[in-house]
Amino acid sequence: GAGPRLDVKASGVFVLGIGHGNKLLTDLYDCHLTKVYTVGGLFGKATDDFSDTGKLVEKTTFDHITREKLERILAVIQGTNHKALLMHSNIDMKTQEAYELAVKGLIRPMGKSPPIITAIRCLQFALPEFQLEIHCLHETQQYLRKIVHEIGLELKSSAVCTQVRRIRDGVFTLDDALLRTQWNLQSIQNAIRDCQLKVKTEIEKTLGHQERSCLPKMDAEMAHAAE
Amino acid sequence: AGRPPPALRRGLAKAAGPRSVRQLREAEEAAPVFQYAGKAAKRKDRVFVWGFCYSGALGVPSFVKPDVGWKKPRRIQPTPYRLETEEKISSAACGYGFTLLSSNTTDITKVWGMGLNKDSQLGFQRSIRDRTKGYEYVLEPSPIPLPLEKPQQTRVLQVSCGRAHSLILTDNEGVFTMGNNSYGQCGRTVVEDETYSESHLIHQLKEFDSRVVQVVCGQDHSLFRTKKGAVYACGWGADGQTGLGHYNITSVPTKLHGDIAGVNIIQVSSYGDCCLAVSDEGDVFGWGNSEYLQLASVTETTQVNVPRHLPFKIGKIKEAACGGTGNIVLTEEGNVFVWGYGILGKGPNLIETAMPEMIPPSLFGWSDFNPDIRVAHIRCGLSQFAALTNRGELFVWGKNLRGCLGTGRMEDQYFPWRVTVPGEVVDVACGVDHMVSMVKSF
């Protein structure tokens, strides 16, 4: 089985599960953890599918854009998404519990919700190019491209997305990911073993102690695979 | 005889099929470039209002008297609504059902007022239908003519509004006061049986130890802070809010002593019957009503009529604001502390405290990801609080009386919550049931 989707034009961390790992994937999905992307953008044009390979819709000037202006827009995006985060989390805002969770930053929707950006910041800025780091929930890569397009509009110009790269999916980061050259049995086994603890800890923390009984089975699977 | 049809030409027709990369690039290069904003594009100054509409305090006549037949009057504006103003507004103040806006321009018209005018807190607003009468309610920002000696030189620096009176601070013609004077809050002798409605009287105050740099209206009293760091007061004193050592009314601005004697006060605040002052060394002083534990840290009495130093150990204080039952301070480090009674901002469980409690900075957007966020200013309405961050975001909490929080919901808010405003919020004025903010567009 596979983790959250990564569309054709995007790249990055993509989680796969074998055997019992599929059940863990479902559990991880229920944890509603954030994913982190680096998104590249280019000012000056707008296309129909928001990416740089789409059909050109309009070209605009961009020399009035500064890093400060971009960061102002990013602050607004973060603010409105923070509100959405609290509102979709289905917590009664009038309780002390809601206050405690809001202070710790632990409120997040544990069910279906529209895409929400939990954090966004500018990593690089060199007109006309820029690069953002986006932390999000329940997103699609196309949604991220649309965000780039909307940032362009807010800055009274236009922008297209040149790159979407997932650098973190829940507990899995780029460091855990296997390169093409490492797609062999030994590496895969090692990777499963290295991530085991992280996955177990996260699931327990968020969903409770339901999964403990299932993990010994996973060890058996691995032993099988080793043979 | 018919002409033979012209030979079908293929010369101008293009071949079908997806365009090559080169064709795409050429088409792109040939496309026109649009300019929506030039390098010199300036950010515009805007005013946003929200809260209770029927008093006219929001300044949008169509909320009270719809201009089109099918529209219904709007009782509450729950989210920020843009108010078109002629001039750049530099100071705004919300009173009890009315609003003052001022610009520091040298043009003749410097102050506008809207809302309740039954005590002429907005000056005399001549009725169009009957020129001998004045309006009791003003539905849109209307100029308030001031009796200035040099109207084309003097600038209005700041305005403040109380329950039924207003103060207007100028740079070199002192302070102008208007509205109800039953308790001497306008700084002039109380006239028995004076009729305040439809009054043309605007009083001027100039006798202070130095230039007045801040004016503050409490519910029925007035505070004046001078350049030399002194504080003067006049008006209702039953709760000791005038800080003059008695509980009587005062009709002439008189200097306060007590713990602030000789202290350089850099900021004063009041809105209900309690008052706070901040010194240049970061100390905070309080006087007035203490029924809600506002001054319980130094005394058990419920009224304090002399300024007392509040010995809080929370760091140097930069700014203080007083509401009806709750108080809030901002320290030099950017931390926000609240105390008093009511919805203080730490969840429904904290209803009252005599000692300041800090509101966690994470509620204002601070996190490992955004470690530079700080609260820059704090404001108080009668039963709500507002905080402005250095990123231009506005957070509100407290009782959501008639939608005055601007969150879009009608529920009270027990911890700081962002108000979505299209722009960077530069300042905000809080009233009883409405708020006004000054915003810079992006």
C-alpha cells in the first residue's frame, strides 16, 4: 500500500507499506500529521494549471515585489489558516481544554477538513524566483500550486509554481527516504527497522494504546522477508 | 457569371497537433505584459469598523437606513467593514455609542464624529431639515468644527471618548472638550440644569504645567498627561478615579500626587472607573475602582482615590490599558499580563485574579517556526481586550457584546483570537459594543 499521494509533477518523500505496514499506514493517516513541502515559484506569468508547463494566461510585471511584501502575504496566509485549523478541529472553543490545546499548538482537525496550511515561510527570494517551505494538512499538490498562483495575485502580479517537493510526510523525512539506487531488499529491511520506533511512538501518542497488540506481527513479517 | 472561388490557400493555416516547446516559448515571448502595480505603488491607509450599528457609531448610514428598498437594516456588523474616509485618519476613539476620527492635517476639517449625539459629544450637528435643530444621532462621519485660533496651522494629535463626553488634543492650542459636563468631566464649572443636547459649547483647556501630550476619557472623568510627566484629572470621583484624594467631583483639571508625585509618567489609561499609569522606569500605578480586584494587590478597599504603585514583579512595563473590570499590561520583553475580573484571556477557568497572569505568547502566533513575533500594543474596551503584534495582526478576546470582537461569531472569546483584516493593522480603538481600526493595505 502507499501513503498520501504525490502527483506526477511533484517529487519527494513517498511512504510505502508492505504486509502489516498497510495497517500502520491507515493508523498514521488517522493521526492527521502535517506534511512539509518546498515549493518553488516564478513571478511574472500566470498559467491555466498554475505550473510553469501550463498554457500561458497572462504576463505581468514583478519588479515592485520585495521580500518584505511577500512575507507580509505569507503572514496573512498563516493567520487565516490558523483560524481554519482551530475551527475545523471540532473543539468547543468555550472550554478550558480548548485553551490548553491552543496554547500548546496541538489543536488540529482529526477528521476530514479542507486543506490547511499550518506554517509557511520564504526560504529563498531572488526575483523572479522564490522558494517557500509549506507545512500543511489534508493537501493536494495542486492546492499548493494554486497557493503560489494566489500569492502572485495578492502581490498585484502573477506567479506559477515550478517545483513541489515533499520533504517530510508525518514522521518520515528526506533522510529516511531510499534513493533509486537503494531499492533492494537489504536497504528496505534496514529502513523498515530504523523507522519502526518512530512510527510506533507517533501512533501511540496520537491514537492511544490500541496498536500495541499488532506490532509483534510486524516483526514476524520482517523475519519472513529476511528469509 | 459567378467568379470562381479563390484557390484554397494553405499558406496561413497552421498544422494541427500540440505545439512544440519552441512555439510555446515564442508565443509566450510575444504575449503582452500587464502592470498592475509599479515600483512606487504606495500602501493605502484604511479604516475598518465593526460591532453594533444602530447607534450610528460605525458611520455607515445604510446599516441603519438602507438606501435600497429591499435591503434590511443591519443591527450588527460582525466582521471588519471598510469605512470610506476623505482624509488619512491618524487617531480614532470609541465612546459609549459614538466614535471620533481625527486627522493630523492642516486642512480646516480635522475631526469627524458619528453615533450618539444626545449630549453633543460630537459637537453641534446642524440638521438639514431644520437649521435651528441639531441631530441626536449622526449616521456618517461628519465634520466637527473646532474654535481654533489658527485652523490652518494647528494639528489635532489625538482624540478620546467617554460615556457622553469627548476630548480633542491639539499640538499648540491645548485640549478641546465637548459633551456632558454633569460631573465636570469637560473641565469646566458644572451648570445646574444645563441642557447638553443641541449645545454649541466647546470648551478649551490650556492651563497645565506643560503641553498636554495625551488625553484619556474614563466613563465620566478625564485624564490629561503632560510633557513634564504629570497627570491631571477632572470629573466624577465617587470611585476615586480622579486620584485627587477625595471622592467628590472636580470641574477643573487638577494635578495628581500620591505615588506618582515627581514621577515621569509616559502613558495613562482608563475607560471605566479604574485608571493605570506607566512611568518611564517601567513601573505601573493605579487608582480608582477596585471592586473587581484591579488594585487588590495593594489594598483591600474597593475604591482608591490616590495613585498607588502596583509592585508587580513581571519586568519593566511598556504599556497599560484599563477596561471596565479587567486590566492588561505589556512588558518590555513583549509579554502580555492580565488581571481583574471577567473573561481575561486564559480560558473560561480564569475569571478573577488580583495578581497579573501572563497570556502564553503562542496564542499570538509565536512558535519555534515564528520566534520573532511580539505583541506591540494592547488596548481595552469596556469588557474586551485587543492586542496588536509586530506583524500587524489583531487579536481580540473578551465579551462579544453585539459582535464587537469582529470575529464573525457571536460567542464570547475566552482566549486571544485573530480578527481577519485585509491589511496590516496599525492601531485599534475599542468601545463598549464597537471597534474601529486603522489599517495599511498590503
